Amino acid sequence: MNFTEPTLERPQEAAHPPRAAILMVDDHPANLLALEAILEPLGQELVKATSGEDALKQLLQRDFAVILMDVQMPGLDGFQTASLIKQRERTRTIPVIFLTALSRDAAHVFKGYAHGAVDYLLKPFDPEILRSKVSVFVDLFLKEQQLQRQAALLRQRDREMLERQGALRYRRLTESLPEPMWAARADGALTYANRAWRDYTGHQEGYELSLAAFLQDVHPADRERMRGEWGEAVSMQVQGSANEFRLRRKDGVYRWHLARAVPEHDEHGALVGWLAIATDIDDKRRAEETLARFKTTLDATLDCVLMFSPDTLMLAYANAGAAKQLSSSVDELVGLSVLEVESAFDETGFRKLLAPLMSGTLPSQTYSTTHRRRDGTEVPVEVVLQYVAEGEGPGRFISVARDITERQRAETALRLASEAKDAFLAAASHELRTPLAAAKGHAHLALLKLGGQTEAGPGKSLQIINRQIDRMAKLVEDLLDISRLQAGRLSLELEPFDFSQLVVETRDRMAVLSQTHELKVEVPEHLEGTWDRGRLDQVLTNLLSNAIRYSPEGGQVLVRLVAEGDTGVHLSVKDQGVGIPSEKQRLIFERFGRAHGSKYGGLGLGLTISQGIVEQHGGRIWAESSGQAGQGSTFNVWLPRHTASQAATTTDVSRTPS
């Protein structure tokens, strides 16, 4: 590129002294003629106007040193015309002298001065006085014009000096630019490339630069496009063309750049060349591509995704799912306060929700709420809220909200079905107690009549019937207990008794029913406390029944009872059975939950009932098992030594058959 010192011609001095323009305004031509005769000796340019409107038109075309204005005129009078002149920035400082022959009243004179007049002359006036007054304002105007010309001349000289130094500074500047830069002639031929270009491409300073040589450093896939766009920009003289292309670095790596080319004109506006600069946008472009993929992914989800500022709570982003869920558009959502969506919160409450996320106390917040749609309706949602820090910046919150309308409907339907099932089981179980009690009584009476002959014949059959009635009665009682637990009506009848004695009695009773297992107990001689004896008998019976059921024949079942000071007792039942897998150990305490399915019988109610009874006493029950066959399981029960009376319900439901 050729750097030449620009030269500017000094403006020529005027051949004649400068003249000022004087505006004379009067609706009588004779008055204008008289004013012209008085002022002509001043040698200035005299301009006539026959009305206020004509005067305003003249003021739009040129500047005046002073205005002589008649007060009484049709249409716009002198005062009105002066007011309009003073309202315009360019004319407000022009001095106005009012001329009138009608009113010598002081108030009228003051009104003239109030409308911006510098003087107020009454007709007839002395020509010499008028000429002197006008001459003063003309001299002031010419002096001001001279000062302006001198200031312009000084500015021109400074500009010339700066332009003389500009070429050198321009060269130094281009060489110090951190980005590659080129210069070209008007026809597009490259003439110069700066140091940054040479350092980036690895070319030496003597490198012969041309468009063909330049394109060799452009990615092959971009060369023809860049050649065509450069040629079009040059031929069409496009102002500020910009193109993205890949430029080869000296290590052979291509990186995306944004090239901007601007035309260079001389002082007459003629095109003399082109300047182009390339900015590395590779990192920015890759980030934008990643962001675009991320946005595409977010827009593909049906969930409502919102991003908002922690300071202003204004939404900075909303995905297509948010627009659909909130019956709005993305453009309408961005810029809204998140509180217009989170209708259940006020600002204070919402910021309390955000505080532990910003402090790092919590990684996320999950909560159920409602979002307000644009039409004012609300949609139930489950929200996962996270805070993403951004270096030194304020960061932003990301909210992902899922519409749970259908889930709530399903949960409601499931709850109603469960309640209906529980009501049916409670009613059916209650109704079964009466016929079972009657059948039990008749079976027992028949056995008495047979005189205890139960080894064969009718006696044996009656014995089987009697056992099945007992089993059925136990099932009915379990169903009733489940119903009571669900309704919160499981009652306790608290009394002091010896827990050790209860354990031994239960062991003896169970040993008669299962003679193939070794039932071993380890209990203190006495362990007194206050509990519901019948309910704890029920818990212990359930635990022993399960231990026997899941243990092989000949397996040992160990029942241990120990006191924990004066505050509690610990009961454990350990077997050598099949064990419980770890993932099933919570399931077994749920209604109808069985770790091994129906293989070992039972309905899966015993542990649920036992848990309810234990918790009603203020205790807890849990299982321990490795899940490996032969190593068995241990069921643990902890109870307070003396159950508080408030732990027992007072709405008792009889445990005896009705």
C-alpha cells in the first residue's frame, strides 16, 4: 500500500470586504423605501420584507446582522413575529429593533422588550440615531463572522498538520494491529498486508502479495466463494461488506475469521482503494454452534425451560416447550419477570427459595407449584431449579418445569381406587367375622360331641375345618388391622407386664405348631414395662411365623430380648433362612409386599401390621440381611420402656369377633 501525505488547499481570501445583511420588515413600501435610504450609506446588504410571514421566510434562507421591524402589521404583527424568531435556535440571537408610530405607552414599550427586542424606536426617528444603532449591530456581526473565519482557518491549519503526520501514524498503526489487515487499490488488487498477517500466515515481509496468493491461504472449500464475493464487492462498491471464511495459520490449522472490507475515498468522494481486516471468530463460532445444538435440544423437549437473572429475576431465555406450556410465544416471555410465571410466590418468598442455591448450600431445589399462563389460567408443574455460576458474573438460574396435570389426575384416580379398595376390604372383613365366629362355634361343639376322637373319620375332618377357620379368622383380623392403620384407628391397651414372660409364652405356643425348627430364646429373668400385651404378642407371633416359614427344616430361630437401660428394650428375631435381597428390604414393610413372591405363602400383611403397632408404641422396626441363602435375616424391634399414653389411640375398635 502506498502511503502519501494528503494536501489541502488554503481557502482564498474574499476579494471584497464582507458585508452584513439587514432585514427591514414593514407592510408599507414607502416606509421600506425610507429605511433603505437611511441605511444605504452603511454599505451593507438591505433585504425587504412586507409582512411577518415574509420575514420568517427570509430568515430560513440566510443570516442577518439586525432586524428592523414595524410593530403594527396585518397578519402576524411585529410582536408575534419576534416571538417566533426567538423560538428558533438559529435566529434567536439576532437583534430586533421595533419601529412604531402608534403607541408611546410605557406598557407597550415594555411589551416590545419582553418579546426579545434590543431597542424600541418611535416614529418619526432621527436617521442618524437609527443608522448608528444599526451600525453597532452590523459591526458586532462582522466581528463575529471574522472570528469564525479565523477559527476555521486555525482548524484547517491544525488539520493539515495532523494529516501530514497521519501517513506515518497510519503505517505504524496498521503494523501494530493485532489482527490481519490488507489494503487494495480501487480495482481490488492487493497492495499491502500488515505484520499480523505475516505473523499469522508465516510469510516474510518481501512476500509478493496478490489476490491469487491470498486465496492460497484460504480453505479450499471457501476460495471460490471468497473470490466471487470480493469481486462483487469491488465492482459494486459495496459499503462495509463482511464475510466469514477459514484462514490457514502457519502451523497448517484453519480457523474461522470474519473479514470486513470498507472502501477508501479521497476528499472528492472518489474511490481510491479498499481496507480489509480479519477477526478470529473460531472460538466464538464453535461456541455458537454448541449453543445452537443446545438450544435445538431444549426446544425439542416438552418441558418448560426458563433462564433468568438472579438480580432482576427477568427471563433471559425460554424454550419452545415453555411457550407451549404457558400459551405464549418465546418473544413475549423473554423480558418478563419470572414472578409473572411463578404465580404462587411473592418476591420475598421466591428469593428465600433461591438463597440456598446461590450460596451453594443446595445443588438444586425440586418443588411442586403452579405456573400462570398468559390467559390467567394455571397449570400444575413440578420444578427443578438450579443455579449456574458464570465466573465473575452474576450467573443465572435454570428452571425446568414439567406439566403434572395428567400425573395428578392419575394419582387422584389411584388414591380414590385405593380408598375404595380399603373400604371394601374393611367392610368385607368386618362382615366375615360373624359367620366365621358361628362356624368356629359349631365346629368346636361338634368336636366336643365326638369326645375328642380326632385321629380319623369325622373328628379329623372337623379338626381340619377348625384350623382353617382359625386361619381365615387370622386373615380377616389382619385385613381389619390394615384398615385401622390406614384410618389411624389402631388402638393400644397399655398395661404393665413382663416382656420376658411374653416372649417365652409365644415361643412355647409356636413350638407346638412347628416341631421341625429349633426355637431358642435369650431373655432376662424379668423385663417389666408398659405396652399393649396383645399387640406385642401379635408382633412377636408375626416375626416368629416368618422366621419359621423362610427357614429350612431343622433350622434354628433365635429370639433375643435385652434392656437398654431404663429407656428402652431391643427385641431381635434371627433365622437361618433364605435372606432378603437389599433392594427388597424396604418393600417387605409395605402392604402386600413380599420379598420372594408367593412361593412361601402369606399375603404380605404381617410386617406392615407389625410396623404400625411398633410405631404406635413410639418404637421402630427394621430388617438386616446379606441377602444370601443360609445366612438368614434378623428383624429388630426397639421400643420405649414405657409407652406414653398419648401414643395410644382412644377410638378403640374391638378386636373380638362381633
